[in-house]
Amino acid sequence: MEITLTINKPDVLKEVAQTTSYTGSKKVGDDGALDRIATVDEDQVELQRFWDESRAEVAQSFIRLLASEGMNGDDYEVKLNVSVSFNMSLLPSMQLGLFSYFVQNITGKWYVFTNKDEAGAFADRGSALLQEVKEKAFYKKMPTRPTYN
């Protein structure tokens, strides 16, 4: 059975911008933090590289299940061949987890340059989120016996 996870790139980058801006504005005692930490339009080249690296990590993580992956306009689509016993109720949380992975991972990569104190935490959380999505992809529902009347 094939499932598709779709992540909108502009939504991810908007969330990265909000996260970095919020972090920069909350740095107490560091007057230049907002300008240093928050992403701006001029940072799109680096953010594109981080997006591409994150995509490659997703493809590697799902290599055993991967039917296809790629961009469809602004949307990143990952098609996975999962078991026929896959629990479809997990699909929304997988979608949310993958979105959060992209935000955390890209932010962590950005913080390596701008906010080293928090870079590791964001990278670790991104890895954990991707692992959770992967576990859900491999999860199978318990078989049920048919009932006859």
C-alpha cells in the first residue's frame, strides 16, 4: 500500500523564520541577537541548502520504504510503500511530525552559524522526530479475526 506525505516548503521556511525571530528577540542581555539569529530574505541560499540536506536525510531514513520523493511545485512529496496492515490513523501525526522535523532540522543547521548554544538541541529534536515518523511508517495494526453471523 502506498501513502503520501506532503510538506509545503514555504510553510516550513515561514515557521523557521518565526522560530529564529522569536529566539533572537528573547535573548536577554544580547542586544544584537535578533539581527544575528533571525533569518531574513538574504539567507535563502543557505536555507535552500539546509532544505535540500533535510530532504536527503528523509530519503535516506525511508530508503527501505521509499517509492518516490521530490518537489511538486512548492510541495515536497514522499511516497512510501507501507504494509497493508499500516494503521491509516497514524498518517496525520506522521505528516505533522515530518513538518516539525524539517523546521527543527533546518533551524538547528542555521543555529550552527548563529546560535551555537541551541543548535544541538534543535538537531537532536529533529532527529528524534524523524525517527518517530519512521517508526509509525513501520507500525502494523494487529490482525483481527473475521466474525461471522
